[in-house]
Amino acid sequence: MEMAKMEPKQWATIDKEEVFKKSGSSTTGLSGDEAAKRLAQYGRNVITTQNGPSRLKAFFKNFSSLMSLLLWIAGGIAFVAQMHELGVAIWLVNIINGLFSFWQQQRAQAATDALQKMLPSYAKVLRDGAPLKVTTEELVPGDIILLNSGDNIPADGRLFVCDSLQVNQSSLTGEAVPVSKEDASQSQAAIQAAGRFSEANLVYEGTSVVAGSGQMIVLATGMDTEFGQIASLTGTVTETVTPLEKELNVLTRQISVIAIIIGILFFLAAVFVVKYPIVQAFLFALGMVVAFIPEGLLPTVTLALANAVQKMAKRNALVKHLNSVETLGETTVICSDKTGTLTKNQMTIEKVWLPVGEYAVSGSGYEAHGNVTQEGRPIELSLEQDLETFIRIGALCNNSAIEEKDGHAHLVGGPDEGSLLVLAQKALFPVKQESQSNPRIKELPFDSQRKRMSTIHQGEQKRLIFTKGGINEVLAVCSQYRKNGKVAPLTADLKREILTQNDQYAKEGLRTLACAYRPLAPEETDYTVEATEQNLIFVGLSASQDPPRDNVMEAIEKCHKASIRIIMVTGDYGLTAESIARKIGIVQGEDLRIVTGDQLAQMSDAELKENLTHEIIFARVAPEQKYRVVDNLQQLGEVVASTGDGVNDAPALKKADIGVAMGITGTDVAKEAADMILTDDNFTSIVNAIEEGRTVYANIRRFLLYILNSNVPEAVPSLLFLLSRGMIPLPLTVMQILTIDLGTDIFPALGLASEPTEEGLMERPPREKNTHLLTKKLLWKAFGWYGLMASLFATLAYFFVNWRAGWPSQPLAATGHTYVLATTMTLAAIVFSQIGAVFNCRTNTESLFKVGFFSNRRVLFGIVAEIVIILALVYLPILQGLFHTTGIELQDWLFLIAIPLPIILLEELRKAWLRRKAA
């Protein structure tokens, strides 16, 4: 029999017998043959996330960027110009860079795949009436699954057996508090009022059992589950071009225009000034176009990004795409989940209120570091009878446990119960001993109607009922209260006082839990809810909160200084969200707007955009609503980083400019959709990554400046040749120019890529979207200052060799050893000018003497590599023939070694003037 097609809410409203009838199953499960048929009909129980382009497409994408296309064209031009070695060299650079980029992406993807272990591998099902362990992929609609504490739920289903079952649905709702489940049918009105995923008798794939046990019948598998449908929504979100890709495209167009203009000018000068034949002038101009294209820029950018990825991995941020690194630096808004990202996801009791007074509890999380005090004085539990009674109830009416693992405390069970156990440890209450002295006889499990849990214990002299639960629900069954060890009637005035205190805690964003008890009479042996949960003695209530993560306040303050807004988008309640937001500094003013999912659904996009200009918190939001918030922020011109760990976060993660998933608690779908994965689930790691992104952009500008400034001394020799109508022989060949662009410049540029974060970088606002890498200021600095100085020394080197050979009494050498030596010296002078330039490029206005000449070892290594390359070009016979170089003498070396010093000193004078002007 086929499974009936019904909505989840419809399955929740019918009784158990009807569920089995419509599903064609029974309490003994499916037969093996029927399960096989349904597997063929419905397919395997897998989430088929869209992984983006195929590996082959991803491979070729690395060879088709605008800069790559420019290099393919430049290589082609070199072949046309009969400069075959030049063409081969340029194309090899493009190929090597593409392969390196692809390799880095595959490394990141492999690390991501290793993290994706959220969904369970096996499930225990009933087949032919017998329990059987099968892989989750083999589950089919109609299967009966046996659930126990700690199990992940591998499909959507309807419960028909429940025993104190509590489920963590945070991966779907974002709310960390476990949800109690039951096996009774519900009314349509109750389900509609409670909202999405709130059905008490339904469970969903991707969630987990916190406590208790139960049995479910599978209603949907694979992409038909709620988990799968949200995954498919994620797959429809198209990826956008990253800001860095856009910037590199703009930069490529700018450089192409500059190169073409220079090529045209040189062509016209060659034809009309030097009177070159048109074909020869065209080939000469093509060579200049190739010379002005920074062939080394793309591999340098790629290696810089790869270096940043490695540094970020050490700071707990795994970046999947290289270009995402710089996008982080542009972030203007972070849409952050609350639970587990800003907080520890470890409920911690902060206060205990008893009629006798209030107690403060220090320490956070599940580690028992802290104590209990009253009015600042440490308490002695044996003297605090009421507090001891409260702690005893919380510790014994409890199904959870705190276990030590890897030197840390881990909770097995629900967070509220865990907080009560930690309270007992802080008060030095002997939980194990008390459990043995007061063995449990019976449990009355928590359910969503009563919102209470009770346990019956055999004490030394009499039996007792211990009860904990919501304040209203516990007070409803209390007729007395305890104060200073004495029991008195619970008056209306005291009830109002208790409820007022509870409301005050709620305003502070604290979650309360009330405790009560009653000694049972000898004849009371009917341990039902109705018989035992009455005339209880109210003891007190605890107030707890999920504590903020360590260092999160410092990270948020850093964001504010950097003009980065943080918007909390959570599935939790508004008051709780506001309390945490104010506590950690996200919200600072009084003009706060808290928008719930229901309110957001009623808003137009225009109203939403208006609200987004204020301090705002989004609470109790659905998956498509998170997506909508991100989308509207982007329409307002913001660069958005969105965080999350659940499947409900995935569409927003993919839509955001930077999607940040949690590596520990994150679902497969969230990790798949994200651009970056936090291996420690810590908000602080996001801020560290943003800082690294800003540093990367600043360093890209540094080595862009460094690479471009060598273009001027590369062009000036050819300009002298043209302006002199050929009387000054060409001081530099095209192959020698390429030697600078692809050889000597590369290694110092990579050193600049590892320049540490400059002081005050995170105290500036993010760069504006219309700010480009190549600016007029950078061009002036590269061409009109650094380039001018290098051109002067390169020209001096050329004439220095000719002067030693008898110039000006003899003509400048056009052939022979003197000419080759002159071009070699011109090449070497540019290289040594670049040594001075790389030191100058390390800072914008700060003195090099302050940051230290030797503080960046990679720059020093780059300079050594640069010198080794020029030595090889000068002295290795095989390279001398290819690059038209020759060995140089000691006096030439003395001239070259002296070049960097005036270049550095002149720049230091300029920077000192800028600092004085700014002051």
C-alpha cells in the first residue's frame, strides 16, 4: 500500500490508528519485501545538496577570469610579435597560477568535507516485527524507528510511543531549549497557534533526542523532509561574484586601457618620430603593451590569498574559496545567530530566589568553577536548609548527567537539568550520595500540557515527591511554602511576590525554573499525576541564562570601532535575545526594535528597510525570513556576513556575501552553503577573519603599488630610444622586462602579502564599494614617485657603463660587449631600485625605522631571492644567451648596492612630512 500524501500538520491531527492505516504500516514495522519496494519507489534517504559547478567547470574557471584572459591575449601578442620565448613564459605563468588556485580550492573543500558528519549513519528499525540496524539511507516511509537519548533523528516522522522524550530542534528553529514530545493527536487550531515545527507528536530529520525514548513512524525521507526542502531552497540561491573578483576585473580593464594607450603612443612615436617601418613599429608597440601588463599580479594575489587562508585556518576559520578572504574585509553588517555563536549553548544558573532571600551564583558553563553567595558572603550549605532543599530537588528530579571528557565537562541530557547539576556542584552538594540515600521509586515525566516533571523518592523515614517546572504550573499545584525550614500556607500576596520576581527575571532575559516538594503519607501509594502533584510546598526558583562566549564582548567592541553593525537574527525569544545583546554590547542605545517572525511576515520590503536603519533584533524567525533580512540589507548596499549552524540558516548563508557556518554544531546543509566554516563555533573567530580580510586588501594594494612602479623604469629606456630617434640604443629588451615582472618582482611582492595588520586598521570603517584597488593616488605614487626614482637610477646605470667605455667622446654602444653590459646594468639597477621600493611599500605613512627593517622575514627572503635571480641572469651562460646579459664588474656592483639607500631615505622624508601634516 502506498503512503498517503499529507502535510505534516495533517499527520499531527489524526489518531495513531489512522496514521498506521494511511501509511500502510503497523506497530511491528514493514516487511523486508515492502521496505525494498518503497526504497525503489521513494529513493534513498539522502539530502542532495547542490554543490555548485562540477569539478571540471571549477577547474576551467581558474583560467577564465578577466586577468587570465588578458594574459592569454598578451601571450598571443608575443607570438605574433615573433617573441616566442615571451609568449611561452606568459602562458606558463597563467597555467601555473590556475593550477595553484584550483589546488587551494580543492584543499579547502576536502577540509570542509571532513567536517560534515552531522547526520547519523545508522538507525534501529522494526522490520518483520524484529529490531534491525540499517543505514539511514535505507529508511523508507512507513518504517518504525526506535529512538533513545542521544540519537539523531534521521527522517521526518510521527510519534506513537513516548517516554519522557525531549528533542533538540535548534538546527531547525535556532532555539536551544529542548522540546518535550508526546504521542497524542493534536487539534488543528493548537498546531496553527504554536507555529512551525512545534507539533508535539512530530519529529524532524536533523534534530536529536536529548532525553527519554520513543517510537516513530517515518512519514518522509530525503528531499521530501523539511530538512530536504530547506536544502532545496538553498540550492536555488545563485552565487554572486565576490567583491575581489569585481575589483580584479576593474583593475584588469584599467591596466588594459593604460597598456593600450601606451602602446598606441609608442606606435605613433615609432612611426612619426623614429621613422620605423609600420610593421616594425607595430611589433615594437606590442612589446610595450606586454611590458605594461603586470603578469606577476595574478599569481601574487593568488598566493597572498592562499597565505591568508592558512593564517585564518590557524585562527579557527576555514575558508572554502580564496576570493572570500578579501570579501570579509569589506563586511559592513554581520547577521549573527545567538545560541552557540555569541553564547556557549550551556545554560547557567545565575540567581536562586527563595522566600528567605536571593542567592548569586558565579561561574558559567558546565564546568563547576564558581560558588554560591548571599549578599557577597559565601554560603555554608548545611546552614542554608531552604537552599539545600532546593538543590536536592533540582539534582534528584533530574535525568541528565555531567561527564568529564578530554578534561572538560560535557552534558548528557537537557541544558536546564544540566544547570541544576552544576549548581549542586558549586554548592558542594553530594549528588551521588544523596541519590543513593533517596532512591527514585517513580517518575512522572515532563509533558507540554503540565510543563512539570516529578519524581517519587524513598527517603530515610518517608517518601517524598520532588517537582520542577514552569513557575505558573508549579504554583498551580502548591498550597504551602518553605521559609527558614518552616512550612506555612501560600498566600495570595506571596504568590504575587513570587510572580513579580519571575517577571523581573524574564525582563533580564533569564529563564526560570521552580521547585517544590511534599512528604507523602504512608497510605499514598497511587503515584499518578492527579494523586501526587497536589498540595506541594513551594521552595524557590532558579534564574539561568546561556552565558556569552569568552572574549565575545571584546570582539563586538572591535566591530563597533570598525563601523561594522551586528544584527542578531535568532530563533529564540525576543526578551532573551535582547538581554544577551545588551549584556555583550551588541545593543547600546534605547532605540531598539525587536521584530518577531510574525511581525516580519506582515512587513513590506520598504518597511523592513526602514527598520534595518535602526538598532534591531530579529527573534523567532523562519528560514525564508533570515534570507529576506540578508537580501534587504544587500539592497541597502551593505556587504553582509551571515552566521548560522542549522539547516534553517542555510538559505541566508548562501545569499550573504560571506556565509559563516559552525564547524562543530553545524549541519551538512549549512556547511555546504557557507563560504567559511568556524572550527570553534566562536564569534570572535569571525572578527579575526574580518581583520585578516582587511589586512589582505591592504597588502594587495601594497604589492600592486610595488609591481606597478617598475613599469616606469621599464618604459623610460624605450622612451629615450624613441625621443632620441634611435641615437640612444634600446637600453632594455622585452625579455629583460619580463624577467622583472615574472622573476625578480614576485618574491618581494609575496613578502608584502604577509605584512602584519597595521596599527589602527580595525578602527577604520570598511572601504566603500566604489573604492577601487587602482586609484589616482596609487598611480601617482607608483608612476610619479617610486617609478621616477627607479627610472633615474636605471638611466644613470646605463650611461654609467657607457661613460666608462668613453662616452660622450664616443657614441653610445649599440652592439658588442659594452652594449650588453649597459642593458644588464639597466636591468640590475631596476632590480636594486625595487629593493628600496619593497621597504617603502611596507607602510603608508609610518616610518620604516619604527616597524623595523627586519620585522618581515618574508620580505628579506624575497630580496635574497631577487638577488639570486639577478646573479643567475648575469653569470649563468645558458641564461646570458636567452636574456642578453653579461657578467658585471666590482665597481658596477658598488654602484648597484648604493641605489636602495637614497630611495628609502627620500621616501622617509616624504612620510615624515605627511605625518607632520596629519598632526
